[in-house]
Amino acid sequence: MQTKNVSLLLACLVGFAFSVNYTNHAPLAATLMKQFQFTKAQAGLLTSAIFLTHAFMQIPGGHLADKLGGKRVILTGLTLITLGNFWMASATSYQMLLACKFFIGFGTGMSFIAGARFVAQTASPDQLAKFQGWYGASVLLGSGFVIFAIPQLAGFFQWSGAFSITAGIALITAILFFSIAPNPLPVPHPPVNFSSLLQNVELWKLGFLQMASFGLVIVIGTWINELLKINIGLAPKVAGAVGSVVLLMGIFTRIYGAKMMELLGFRKLVTGSMVLNIAGCILLSIQTITLPWVMLAIIFLGVGCGLPYAGIFSKAGRLFPGRAGAAMGLVNMLGITMILAGAPLLGMLADVTGNFRVAFLALGAFAAIGMLVGLWIKEQPAAEA
């Protein structure tokens, strides 16, 4: 197997290993709420806790990956994830669960952006968007897989055993990556001031599109199981299987997003994706919705949230080739702000209204703003040295 393909395979394994931590607590929300006596809004804060530190590490992690290379930063991140999950398996209170998620976010943040940088360092320019699509697909594979798998694992090993298994995934991946992965050295580029990243309007547009795609689907993935149980009356395991589709579809749409961008252009691709997201959110806001319509909404959201990924990150890296890690980190940090605010807000709205109708209408309005941003973005942003 060619070295580039081996590097991509290892990067995808890393993407899977850290991303299971995004949503591994979500299918256990009802069990944890019952055992530790907390509300839906507090359950949403578990998602916010991991993504708060995950977001915090995007730019520092990208800077370290630019300076040291992706491999070293990935190994550090996976180590933190392993320790955090074993700690979470022994939690005795809600406060301890929250602290564990906060700690694990440092590891996932470093791992994600270092993985994206590792892909950029090992892919050829003509393969970059495609490889980023595959890497992005592995991230959704992990976060979607556990929505389905955790209820099954918890049935055999209890909730603490399920968290121990996610710790083992990170540990095995770290050992394998350390043993096999190449260690590409950063390519020298003319220096770029950090302020130039912050002042670049195109990066901020890409960040907003990341909010309306990745951020949107993670927020929905956090609460889709509860919606299916409350509105449709599905059993927890069935709800987990159905709900996982919204994230698992991104495995395919992120891969084909790069090809679709070549055919349609980035602007048409992202505006069309946002239209699908709007339609999906509106369907999920219908209080009397039936399972077939839920599945249609999930398909819309799986496609709409997945297609823009490869283009967003390949364009961010090309804008600042000398600081691609930091540029991608800024874009992803902006995208994560959607998760930080959205997950607990949806829980709070559900607590107040007794349903998810208003919450999903608000998400649809946010996707509509994303559509306007997509119409405004440049088709081929020029790279800055």
C-alpha cells in the first residue's frame, strides 16, 4: 500500500478514535440523568463542556501542529482522551461527569486539528480536498457510531463499561499511530502574522458555514434520540439506531463533497446544502411528525451537513499555506461555538416548552443565515503567503 494511503488510513483511525467522545454520553443521557439527578439542560452542558475546551485548543493545537508536525500533537491528544475516559468511567456525580468532559475536550481539540494538519502534510495538492473528505468522514463515523453502539454496550457492560471501551479505542489508536505513522516535517513558508488570520473575512465566512453544517449536525445528534423517544415513541435502542443515521450519512457525503465541489463550484454546493438543512430542521419541528418524515429529515440533514466539509477545510488551508493548521483551527473554533450554545439551548427550550418544536425552528433559521453566507463567499479565494 502506498505511503500516502497508509497515512490517510491512520488519520481516519485517529478521526474515529477521538470523535466517539463527541457523543458517547448522548445515548446515556436518560440513564445518567436518573442516576445523578440532573436536567436536560444540564445534560446539554456535557456536550458544551467537551466542545468548550475542544474549541479552545483549535488555534493553539493548529499552531503546535504547524510548528512540530501533526504526529506529536495527535499522540498527546489521544493520551489525554484515554485518561479522561477512564476517569469518566469512575464518575460518582454530575459535577465529575462535567469535569471529565471538560478535560477530554483538550485531547479531542488537539487531535482533530493535528489530524487535519497531518492530512495536509501527507496529501498531494491534487488529492487534498479528497483526503480531507475521507478524514472528515471518519470523524462522523466515530460520533455517529457511538449513538448506535453505546446503548448496546451499556446493556452488557453498564454505562461505566461503555466509557472504558471508548478509552480503550483511544489507547489502541495511539499505540498503532506511534508505531506506524510517518512524521512529516513542516514545510517552510514565509511567516504570517496571526492578526492577518483574524482579519481575513473569507476565513470567518468559512467558520460560519462550519457552524451551520458540522455544528448543526452535532447539536441535532445530541438530542435526536430524545426527540425520537418523545415524539415517535421509539425504544431507546431503536432510537439510537435511527438517530445515528444523521451523523453516519456524513461518512459518504463528506467523501463525495470534494467531487461535488469540482462539478458545481463551492458556492452552489454550500447554498444547496443549507437549503437541505433548512428543510430538515423544519420537518423535525413538526410535533405530529411520523417516522417516514423523520427519516426524510435525517437524509436532508445528513447530506446538507456533510457536503461542505472538504471544501471548507481545503480552502482554509490554501488561504494560509504557511499556517494551515492555525487557519483550519480558527474555522473549526468558530464552528464549535454553535455546539457550545446550541446543545444546552435546545435542552433548555425542550424543558420550557415540553417539546423540540421551537428548538428546531431556530436551527432552521440559523441554516437560512448560512445559505446567505454561502451566496456571499468567494468561489476561488486566493492563497496568502
